[in-house]
Amino acid sequence: MQTLVDQALPARYVGRFAPSPTGPLHAGSLVAALASWLDARAHGGQWLVRIEDIDTPRCVPGADTLILQQLAACGLRPDAPPLYQSQRGGHYQAALDQLIAAHLAYPCACTRQDIERALAERGQARPRHGELVYPGTCRHGLQGRPARAWRFLTENIEQNRPPALMGRAQAAPDSIASQLLHWQDRRLGPQQQNVEEAVGDFVLKRADGLWAYQLAVVVDDGAQGITDIVRGEDLADNTARQILLQRALGLPLPRYLHTPLVLGANGEKLSKQNGASALDTTHPLQALDEAGQVLGLPAGLSARTTADWLQQAVAFWSRATKIER
Ligand code: GLU
């Protein structure tokens, strides 16, 4: 399997798997769960499960229990009771208040149409992953319109100082360059993103009152003392936004490892949205073998129980992890 680079041996290791209970686990989500479990065990660390049930309209009743049962059938049991994001609104509000006080979050009144119009006026209507880059309209105030959402200010975070409210339309090229965020992914290598340019100021609390994934995930990773985030590569693009929030909230920066995705017959990432079927755990060794192969583990580990299989897989995982000092 591919070598996974560790920049430094962590003094302690706390990892997590953070499924959204929008349906049962599928083959792709087992890969992420298994990788985070193996990495935690290979580092002698703790492994936690967090149920990310903040997007309530998308949550399916009972899916959390089913996911935990599917994990358990594969021998993956968390070291502490799962944390439910739906019960943590007070913590997200405290973090939002902290960002508002630091002038890093502001209310936004824009509808999607407002954003499209503002971008078109600038000749910049370029969707990215189907998302529009927010042009920063409400950074200057709501102009009498009612607030719909709270956004995080991506600019000036490097200096962690309030924005100048006037005369900052043209950022000098060197200030753009200085906001290029760099980080290391243990599998993907050196990464970089200018969040301001690629995404724009992003939503922390939605118009419908729901908390946004970016804020909730950062607050909870911080609260749970997560040192290592191991998750699917489809989430890699969120990392820069999350690092900005970690810095702004004064949280320690975790290490990142994004795992390969399982592709469906159409070549697209397997996901609940494109109808991936529920993981069949009647033959857990087969499910583990298939997930393991996506992660580069040898096929057909000669194991008779899931515990046996997992023990052998941890040994492979440990050998593939290279510590760089
Ligand atoms: N809840 C997210 C998902 O199921 C994962 C969040 C994360 O691992 O950061 O896609």
C-alpha cells in the first residue's frame, strides 16, 4: 500500500469517524470508517464516532443506530459513546459569538439570485463544484435588508484583524499570494488554497437557522480533542476553510489524511445521493476485505474473525506509516 507520511509522532492520538445519518453506510463510507479506525489503532490512539445530524431535513430517523450497528458488525466500535451534533447548538452559538466579537463573522442578506447578479456584474459568474464564489456583498453591511445567514470573513484572517470596511476592493497581488493557505495531507502531499478566491466568505449559520457543516465540524473536532482527521477525499476541499476557522477560534490544528473514494459503475463517487446501496454486513470479512483493498491492503487476509482481520490490517497500516521528523 501507499506510504502515509507522518510529520511527527503525535504525543497522543484521537481520531474520529463522522457520518451524517442520511442513510445507512455504503461501501464508500466503510472505507473512511475503516481508515480512521486503522490509523487510530496503528498509533495506539482513541477512535470516536460523531453523528453529524445538524442538517435535520436530510437526516433519516434510525440511520444513526443502523450505522453504529453496521460498524459494530465489522468490529469497529467507538471508544466512547457517540456525540450527536443536534445536541450541540449552544457550542456552535458560542463559537459564532466569538467570531462576531473578533469581526470575523457578519450577517448576510443575499439570496442566491443576489449572488448571481453581483457576480454577473463583475463578469465573474463561474460556479465551482456547483457553488458560487461569494462576492463579499454584505461585508459592508446589510444595507437595510434583513439578515438571512452568518458568514465567515475569509480575508485578513492571516492577520486576524478586522477588515477595513472601505477602499479595499482591489487587493494588491502580494496580499492575495500571502493568503494562500498551505497544509500537508498525509496521503495527498502538500496542498494549498486561497479560500477568498476559491470559495469566498462562507456560511456558518444558514438562513433557515441550521448550523453549517464547516462551523460544527471545527467546533466539535476541537471539543473532542481530535488530533487526526481521516476521511474521504471528497471532503478534502473543505480543509482550508476548516483551518481558517480553527485559527480564528484558537483551536489546535489537526493532521489530515484523505482516503481514496469508491467509484460507482458510472465512474462517479459512490454516495447516498447517487443511490449507493447499503453496506451488506452479513459477510463482514468480505466487506472489510473490499474496503481494505481500496486502502491498498492486500486482498484476502487469512482471517477467520473480524478481530483477526483487523489485527492483521493494523499491522499493515503501521508498516505503511512513515514518520518524518
Ligand atoms: N459528516 C460528513 C459526511 O458524512 C463528514 C465530515 C468529516 O469527516 O469531516 O460526509
